[in-house]
Amino acid sequence: MYTITPMVVAYGPKREKSRFTYMHNFGEKVDIPYVSWLLQGEGRNILVDAGCSADAYREHIRGEEPLMLAGEKFADVVDVKPIEEHFAERGLSFDDVDTFIQTHLDWDHCMNTSKFRKARVLLQRAEWEKIPAHPLFKSTYAPAYVYEEIGRLNVDFVEGDVEVAKGARILFTPGHSPGGQSVAVDTEEGTYVIAGMCTIRDNFYPPKHVTERADYKVIPPGMHIDPILCYDSMLRILEVGKDKVLPFHDGAVMTMGTIG
């Protein structure tokens, strides 16, 4: 059994909600956390993604002008707590992480990845081989040198589902990105799934006014390479996680404590 600790590194203020809920919530704004998830148990320290700091955003992503994505001018990223401080509070160093699971390669998920030099990094081969996935998504990716640094780590390119350790397994969940992967984690409270795509709670648990009128069960993220493939991946995540799906960018993560 594991505990799951969300470590919020920073957040993106006032993001267009329809970027997360495909064809819904136009004009609404949400604050979205950039998170790294620490799994501890069975003698292991497993990390799922590593987030992005405000400094990394300004230096490597923003440029001289605010980032434009899908017609939206981004407000600058705001720091919450450096990942170094999160680790220090728990008496850990980056070298204590034995396994690092990279769910996908959007910049807000991987700007700190290269700091974990002793970990085994698990990344879907399909994700790695398509950077960027398409010119439409160029602004969701980091500069090439960020991925060159990741490529020099102890990367294990995997294909499909993977049993990481007893009680922790990778689910292949493409659609948001070419090779997205999610992580199912057994805890004392049941099995949770960290959803490896840019989603909020409304994606997996749409509000009643949506479900009463629609035949679909989930709402794919607004950014996707294939909405139907993404939809099917989300159903798979729900099948495993049921009411315990953890979306990366839901505002509730900002104040969520350790699970399990």
C-alpha cells in the first residue's frame, strides 16, 4: 500500500476553462495547479511528474511576450512552493526517488524532470517519438534542449501498461497526447488513479446539468490529439479509479493533503 502526496509547485492563474472541458465552459476562468505526486510505500519513493516553477516558465517557456495558446494570452505562472522545499520538508533528496513516472511531456509536467538523475524514468515510447505531436501543439511543449536533458537520464521507454511495483502500475491512456500514461495506486483508502492528461474534476465527473442532457459520460480535455481516443482512455481511468480519480489540474489539489 502507498500514500499519495500532491506537491503543488506553482499554478497558472485564470486559465480558460474550455481548454480543459472540451466544448464546455467558454469564457469561464480557473486557476490550475502544477503538481508533482509523491508515492511512498513498499520501501519505495516514486514520483509522478515534476511540475514547473515560475522561474522555469519565464526563462524557458514565456519568452519576451506572454505565451499565446489556443487564442488565450497566458497570465504568468505563480510559484507556490519549490519542489526542493517540498522534498526538504519530508527529509528527502531528489536522489531518494527510485522511480520517476513521466505521464506526458507538456512543459508544465516536465520542467523539473532532469533534476532526478538517479531515478529510473518511465516514459511511453509513443510519447517520446512525437515531440511535438503536431504544429498545433508546439506551444504546449518545452524547447528541444529540455527533452535532450531528459534523454540523458536513466530513461526506460515502455509500451503499454506496466507493473511498476506491487500496488503501483501504469495505465496506457493516450488521446490527450500520443503516449499519455496514468498511474493506478493502491492505498488504505482504495485504488486511486492519477490521470495523465490535462484535466480537472469536471472532465471525469461532469456536473448534473451536463449529464442530464448528454449521452456521454466524461468530457475530454480541450487540448487533445484525438478526442474519441481520449474519451476511451478516460473511461478506462474511471473503470479503475471509480470515484478516486485524481486530475492533475483541479483546483482542489491546491489544498489536498496526503491520501492513504
